[in-house]
Amino acid sequence: MRKLNIGVAGLGRAFALMAPSFAADPRVALVAAADPRPEALARFARDFGGKALASVEALCADPAVEAVYVATPHALHAEHTRLAARRGKHVLVEKPMALTVEDCRAMIEAARAGGVRLVVGHSHSFDAPIALTRSLMEKGGYGNLRMLSALNYTDFLYRPRRPEELDPARGGGAVLNQAAHQVDVVRLLAGSPVKSVRALTGAWDAVRPVEGAYAALLSFEDGAFASLTYSGYAHFDSDELCGGIGEGGQRKDPRRYGAARAALNENEIVLKNKRSYGGASFAAPGPAQAHPHFGFLVASCEHADLRPLPDGVMIYGDREKRFVPLAPPAVPRAGVIDELYAAAVEGRPPLHDGAWGMATLEVCLAILRSAREGREIPLAAPTV
């Protein structure tokens, strides 16, 4: 099997979550990385045997690199994607794709001009339970999708943050960081463009002055609609509704309730660096007992409600309910690599391409705008 050689731009939390997937999948090899933290580069060289490079420019110029995983801060996604594309490298860029629609268009054009594939991920729309739900809806005879209900309560706002992660002007906050997951999931299941958005956001902690919660109602062109609810204020944990399985598929320890807030007694930047990949307190994610997920979700069709779970999909039909199981994942987040490999090596157009990522960003920006202006925001059909 031909390996795809990947270079990593940014060795932060996003990379730490994807690293077990890269390590476990024989289709890919991590051959180089760029990051400003020497300890992260040293850990990367130990873990993967790849080159530690001084800059993203050097990474993109390396002839051994075929694809670049852009996992740098949000504000740098557009610049680093364009840089990689100009060098003829395929790109996997973390969500959100960028901070503006204009930047998204420039990224798409750079990939087109460079003759390379652009994949936007990971998001939880790559998760196996979501793919199974989509397949069941298409083949199960449950009728048209009518409504989607998504809910997630986490400790997002109280994880260690850099200053820009708490600055709305620089892409901080729950909407651009977390709503992309929910929006991607409901867009994938709906299979129809979003027509309008009505939303409210909450910023309830003066010490962390950025929105940490939102509620949004999305209407789709085919008449279906979706409600999205999210809170990152570290009180209720909706993983209780998913069998105690956390977002990454690992079982959670209920004794660690309140740990996120308690840890912030330490200097936040120091704490973040210590916990980040290569830091003194870095702990790699343990083996996943189940598939990743993003909270409680129900897809309501004419003749059944379908509820994806970390280990399968529960179907509540007209006359009976049944469970369709999924085997535990051999490679966590394998769907991301499936799509990247198919695009870069096999030449197949990705589902989560630049147009997809831009459409998701447009919905996220509409959530923020709707909350700010107190009105419903119509969305025009995207043009790329």
C-alpha cells in the first residue's frame, strides 16, 4: 500500500487529538512538522521519526511532504493553506476553515490553482455513528428527515486558553470553535443547504469575556430544521447521556467533576504549554472504548427517530425500536484519513472540501450575527 507523506503545521491540541489516528493508520506517515515550541518538535521526532522544521514555509517547501495538515491557530489557516497549495501540497485544514468567507474563497482558489485537494477536518461529521445514521436514513425506509435536535454541555470555556482563544475578534469563543461540529453534523444528515439561521449566544463570565454558549435554529431549503444547543460552562456534562463516554471515545471518570475549573488556579499559559503536545504534563489520549461523538443527537424522520451513540445507532420506529451496533474503532477518527487518502492518493473529490467548509463557516458567522442583531439571517446559495 502506498503511504501518503504528511507534514504537520502546528503541534497543538488539534494535532494531539489526531496523532493516535496518524500513528495507527498504515496508509500515512508523518515525515515533518513545524511548531514554535522546541519541546513539541522534540516529542514529534521521538514519536514519529519525522523532521523538526523551523517554519511552516520550510515545511511546505520540503519535497518529502505530499500533504500538509494545517493545525495552526484559526487566524493562520488561510495563510498556511495558500502557502501549502502554492507548493503543490494537498491540504487537510482544521475547522473552522478560516475566520472570513473571503479567506475561504482564497483558500479554495489556491487549491484549484495548485491542482491539489483541500479537505476541511476533522469535525464530528466524520464520526462512524454519524455515517451509519446517514446510511440508515438513506436506505431504511423511514421517510423524509423532518427535524434534528443536537445538544452538548461541556467544560470547553475552562480549558487552558491562549489570549486569542478568549478574544472574539481573533476567532475565540464557542461558536467558531464548537458550533462547526454541530453544524457539520446536521448539514451532513440533512443533505440540504441551510436557508436561514436564528440564534442567541451567552457570555456569562466576565473573567472569560467571550461567548461560551449558544442556541440556534437552522432551517433547510427542503423544509427540515435543526435546533443546536451548546454550553461550555463546565456544569452539566451531557456525556452522561452518552453512557459516560467522552468526546474522543474514552470512558470518563466521574470523580473528575470540576477538574477544569480547579486547574485554572495555575498560570493559564504555563498550564496550557505543560499540557500541550510535548509539554511536561502532556498525556496522550488513552485507547478509545467507543467512537467519538459530539453530544446528544436525534434525527426525526417521518417514520422513525434515529439516535447516534458512541457504539451504534438506536432506531425508534413506528412499532418497534432496535439498536444497530458498531464495532469499536481500530483507528480513532479513521474517517478523516479515509477522506484525505482518497482525495490525495486516489484522486477522489472529498465530501468535506473547501466549499463544504465555507458553507459551515457561513452558518457559524450567521449564528454570531443573528445573536448580535436580534434577527433571522437568510443565507444565499454559496458560489465558489
